[in-house]
Amino acid sequence: MDLEELIHNCKKGKRQAQAELYRKYSGILFGMCLKYSKNKTEAEDNLHDSFMTIFSKIDQYNFKGSFEGWIKRITVNTVLQKYRKEQYLNVVSENIAEEINVDTDQADISLSTLLGYIQELPNKYRLTFNLYVMDGYSHKEISEMLGTSTGTSKSNLARAKMILREKIEKESINIA
């Protein structure tokens, strides 16, 4: 079954097509959920919620543009909406710090360790970091998605980078 036929069958509510769509895209979307979540369990919950939203809105997909891009956007928005509802994104201060570079070339840390550090970040920092660094959104786009100001986005990114740099430096000292 090709992708277009699979989508049409999902629009008709056919469970077999929905199961196949889930099998086809759950790995990619789980990876996205994992980088926006604190842990694997929360990522699994976010994946489930994302697929519920995808299936409820699949009638809105009009075959213009990438289907994978469309479901990725739904996934990001579903996760962000959850955090907005839970008030994780309230900001205390909007001090804009200078750009802080995290140099992982000098630190010999594994990708799983780095992902763990990112997952340990406070929600507002983790979300901003992933949207900016991993997914390439601008501060203006992030501020619109999170309902904050551009300055807050820049500040949250700088703080996330600072925390990550400290963890990486600490890891480098422990390795040496």
C-alpha cells in the first residue's frame, strides 16, 4: 500500500491503515518526542498523544507538502501544547545573555550522555534548546510557539547552553 492510499484509508478510519501508519512513523516521531521530554515514559505519552492528534486531524492533510513534515509539526505542537497547559513555560526573568557556545569537540562524551543532559534541563530550557539547535527554528518562531517573547527565547537558550557546558565540562573532568 503506497503512502497516499494509506492516508486515504486512515481518513476512512480503517484501523489496519492506522496501525501501519503508526508502525511506519512511530520511530521517527518517538525520537522527536524523546528530545522534548524528560524521560522515556514521558516521551511515550507524548508519542501516544501525537498520534491521537494526527488521526483526529488527518482529514486536514491535503497532500500538499511532505506528509512526514506535517506529522512532525503536529508532534512538536502537541508536545508544546502540553507544556503550555501545565504552565512549565512561565518566565521569571527576561535577561538576555550573550550567545554561549557548547564545544563538544573537546569533550569526549557519548551521544546518549549528551541526550541525557538535554533531558535533564528544565522544561523551558529544554524546549527552547531543541527548537533552536536541533530543529532550526528562529527565536521569533519559538516565541510564537511557546507564547513568550523573543528575548525570553534567547535568554532560555543561553541558560540551556550554560547548563550543558557546565555538565560537559564536569564530565570531561571526570573522564580525565
